Amino acid sequence: MARTYAGSGFGGMPVAGSWLALDVASNDVRADSPDDSRRISLLLGLLFGLAGMGSSSAALVLPLIGEDLGVSVGSAAWTISLYVLMLAVTTAVYGRVSDLVGTRLPLLFGITLMTGGALLAALAPSFGVLLVARLLQGAGAAAVPTLGVAILSARYDGDVRGLALGRLAGMAAAVSCLGPLAGGLVEHAFGWRVVMALPILGVLVIPFLWRALGGGGSGARLDILGAVLVAGTAGGLVLLVQSPSTGIAVAAVGVVLMVLGTPAVTLRVRRRPHGFLPLAVVANPTVVRSAVAAAAVPAAWFAQLVAVPAVLVRDGWEPWQVGVLLLPSAVLAILMPRTAGQFLARFGPARTLAVAALTAALALAVAALGTGLVSPALLVLSVAGCTVAFGLGQPALVASVGQAVESEVRGVALGIATLLFLAGGSIGSAVVGGLGEAISIPLSLAVLAVLPLLGLLVLAPEVRARRATTHEASERSVTRP
């Protein structure tokens, strides 16, 4: 059963009002244990941030990867697109697995896989091996976002939980947004291969978290076929989007995966209504609308992660200088949790998502102009806009989905919503990597700016429903004797 807590936060954002909290297995440690929430939340935030460096720091060295391994920057962007795609798909898998077996084994497996992938990426002798390594790294890193929130939600209640989630978000944002600077400095000192190995540091955090990780679960079986079908269909979309930089064969594979995968996923959901994609989740209009609308936000973020370094390095900038230029966005990210909490408390998830989508569209428009003029000031402004959009969109998505489903499927619902959310990121980097070479990076960003506006149209029924609910509540308060 879901519970309502006053003064808590959702998705790592402190909220002044009440929210529908995650419920968890009863065999996990609860708030009556000693309050170690500060230590645990900061460690999880550090782990979360290090996993995020897998994209933010790696994006900075794409031009150098292309030069060293003999591929174009557009082709090098596959290292981001495939990483984020695996991050998206396997996030949903970890969400489901945590419902079944608890958090300890999935997190340990994920960190081990992320570490192995990062090490292989650092040693990759060819671009093909690097892509395989990035697939493994993304599949492992996906354990952290879903399971980090689940661990804190399982271990703490009430205000303690809200503060813990807030600390996790702040630490994760700070570490992840420092990725470009860290990547630039490390590249300047040691080369791009050491940059690819930075997420290995996450393995050092696990021993300090081990006792806080909950075991147990429902013991049910995972729908592996459903997971494979979803992964293949999502992969087809990314292949199709990025095919302008790789040729007709890749486009054909993408089309085939989508044409075959879409009806196969639909049939699987009908035959297995409690499988990898539970019917109660995918048939929930709030979950679908919120996730689709929110997907435009990471699309804007990851598109700029590829576009900004590519344009500035081509203009003669060093990667560490690009990292310094993006430093203000890291500071802004640290401040976003409280702002997002205030937005959610005042306007609700749907309206907050709408603000995030609109901000993402404006940021992409500024980025298109900034990359066309090679204007550092405009690029700083555009990345800052994406930081705001991401800081509002992610917690709003989590809040919206958490309120819309029953506690029994909340873990997988959040995983599926995150799948769509991060799939947007994979599409964003794929658009810049694919269309960037065909029509130029500025035009590809301008094309992508349409995506958040389409997200607003999808979200419109939720915004109207929120407005109607608010109006009815106001009328009741006025007519109450």
C-alpha cells in the first residue's frame, strides 16, 4: 500500500507538501534503525554521479576518439547513443529484478558489469571493441538510478527519507555535472582512454554500502523474452535515427527491428499481462504520457553533450577548456533539487513536466544558434537551460508515475518510465551524431527542438486534468460552511 508523507521529497527533490511515496518489501530495514541516512544517501549519490560520468565525461573526448580510432565524430557519437540506449533498456530490467529479488545482488552485478565495461573501453584496440565495451558499461550503470532510489525508500520513512533522497540528488548532480571538467582534465593529463575508465571508481563505494543493501523479494521469475523484445525495438529506433552517419544498411536494420519488434512487444504484453511490461503499467495513460513527454528532456541534454564539445574542439578548444566552460551548469545542478521540489509542491508533476519540456525546447533553439555562431556565451546558456529542464523533468516524471500506479508494480513502472526517459537521451545523441554530418550540427539541434513541443501536446490531457482537479478543490473550499 502506498503512503503519504508530509514534507518529503520524490525522486531526490525535497518537497514542501505531501507526496505519494514508494512502498517497498517489508523485509527491508526501515526508519526504526539507527539514522545513517546522511552517509548512505551521500554514498549512493556519489555512486550515481560516477555512473553518470560514463556519458558526461566521455562525450567531451568524442573528437579525440574519432581521430585516434579512425572514425568521424558522428560515428564516434555511437559510443554515447549505445551507452544511453543500454542504460535505458536495462534500467527497466533492474527495476523489475529489484521487485523480485531485492537490491543487493542486482546492484553488485551492475557495478561489476559497469567496471568491466569501463576497463574494456579504456583498453579497446578498435572502435568495434569500444562499442561493445560501452554496451556493457551502460548495461551495468543502469543499476544505479533505479536501485539507488529503491534502497533509500526501503530503508527510511517520512522526513528522513525525504532528506536522504534530496542529498542523493544533490551529490549525484554535482558529481555527474563535473564530468566534463573531470574528463577534460584527465584527458589533458593522461589521454582519452583514462577518461573512459573513470566510472571504475564506483566499485570502491560498494563496501561502504553493503550492509545497507536489502535482500529478498517476491521470488517471481523475470520475463526475459519481454526484455529482449523491448531492447530490440528501442535499439531499432536509435539505429534508424543515427543511420545518416553510418549508411543505408544500418537504417535497414533499424527499420526491420522496429517493424518486427513493435507487434511482437504488443503481443507479448497481451499474453503476459504481468510480464516485463505489465499491462497495468503500459495501459496507464498517465505513465505513458508523462514518460513520452519527459523523454524530450534527456534528448536535449545528450544532444548538447555531443554537439558542444564537437563544435568547440573543432574550433580549436582543448577538452579541459570545454569542461571549464560547462562548469556553471554543475553549480546550477546542485541548486535544482530545492527548486524542483518547490515546483512540484506548487504546480504538481504534470505542469512541472510541461515547464521542463518548454525549457528544453528553448535550450535547443539557443544551442542551434550557439553552435552555428560558435558562441561560448550562447552555449553556456543553452547547457544551463538543459540542466534546469533535466532538474525539473526527472523528479516530475518519478512523482507522476509513482502516484499513478499501485505499489506492487511501482518498481517496474518507474523502470519503464526511466526506459522511455533515457531512450530520449539516446535519440538526442543519435540525432546530432547522424543528422549532424548530413545537415550540420546547428540544423540537427533545430530539428530536435521540435521534440519537446510534441511532448507538450502529448502531456496536454494531464495538464488539463490537473487544472480541473485544482478548480474543483477550490470550489469545495469556497462552498464549505
